Amino acid sequence: MNVSPALRWPLPKHDYWSTPFAESLLQHLDLRPSLKILDVASGHGIPAFYLAEQVGSSGEVLAIDVSAGQVARARAIQGSHLPWLRFDCADMRALPPNLPTFDRVTGNLSVMFFRPNRFEAVQGLVERLNPRGQLVLTFPSYGTFDSLWQLVDQAMVQQGLIKERERFQDYLKERPSAQDGRRWLEELDLERVEAIEYPLKVATGPGQEFLYHPLLRGGFLDDVYECFEDQSLADRFMTDIAQDITRFTPLIAQRCVLSGWKRTPD
């Protein structure tokens, strides 16, 4: 990857979740000027702004997200800059049939949003790739925060939370692994397939700091709360979990990078 010596749109240092995953994506992305890139699950622009600066005005970046709020936020950040970068509201699981093809398809922290039909979603992205084009996706893979999930499961057993545990087990079973990702790309006949994991430690304190940690609440912890019909019971359960974080720290996320190249037709 060629990096400009004077970036105006670097990856933001204050984003302790999206930026580390984007950094792992960029380690595997073959990036150069003039490329046409589709960036899915683009959020508020990590790494779309960086990609646009690297491809330059001779390139093109289309960044899509299903959230209209995220798209509006990204457009507000962009203003009149980087006119070859466009943010649109679209569902990456059902791409418009008139969408053109691209040299690269990227998706930072994307695969968990492909459910329930992840393979079909990846297949749709591969169909938007030009021959010799590259697909690079990142996601927190199976093994992320396992120490916490094991404790949650044990506590549910001890407290007789049968229905809640059944829902929780369903959540755990459908988490994608690096091996799942590799299999998808190989079944789609991509070449030079990679599925590589990079550990990321998430630091937190006990109690409210854990329960409202910006990298946990609004994401992973909410998956536990959703297992409960009685949210007051969920609050009590999670408050107890949060009292002694030494039982499950350090919290380790697995940053998985999926990369593959579309073959040239025979």
C-alpha cells in the first residue's frame, strides 16, 4: 500500500474501535491512485475518507450504509471536500441492480451486519468486483470477548435463566469465525484468499465504566440485554457481572481480515 506523506484525511486516532479494524484492513488492501472502490457499512467514513484521498481525483469511492443518520453525518463531515467520494444510503445485502462494478470492495466492521444470510451478502459483493479486483472485509471474529461470554453463560446457568441462556447460545452459535470467512471466499472461487486475525485488547474499569463503555454498550453488551424479556432483570444481571471485571479481563477482540481476488475469466 502506498501512503501519502501528507494526509489531510488520516484515520482518526480517537476512534478506539473502527480505526484499529481499519488499520488491519489497510494492511491487506492493495491501494493506489485511480481505483474505483465500493465501501460498504461505511458508517461516518472510517476508512472512506482515507480511501478517497489515496485514490485521488482520478479515482472514485462510493460509500454506502443502511443508516440514513450515519450517511448524513458522513456528508456533514465531508462538506465540499473530496468530490469523487459519495455517501449513499443503501443496504449492502440487496445492492441495486444498476450498480456498476468496482476495482476494490471494502467493508470495515461489516460482516456482522450481513446476517442472516452472510454468504449470500458476500456473494453479492463479489458480483460487484471487476476481474482482478480485490475484496477486503474486517469483523470481530469468533473468539472475541470469549472470557466475558463464558462468565455470562456460567452466571445464567447458576441463576436458572433457561430461556435467556437459550437465546444467548443462539447468539454465540451464529458468530462468524475466520474459518467461515475463508470458506465463503473459497466457495466463491476467489484466489489468494486470506483470513487473518489480529488481537485487540479493550481496557475497561468495573461497574458503570464497563456497562457504558463506548466500545461495548451499543454493541456487544446489548446482545446480552436482548436475551432478556425483563430488562430490569437484565440490568441486575449485568450489574452483578460488572462488579468484578477481573473475572473476565483482559477483554480481547479478534480483528479478522478477509481478503481475496476475483479471477480473470477464462
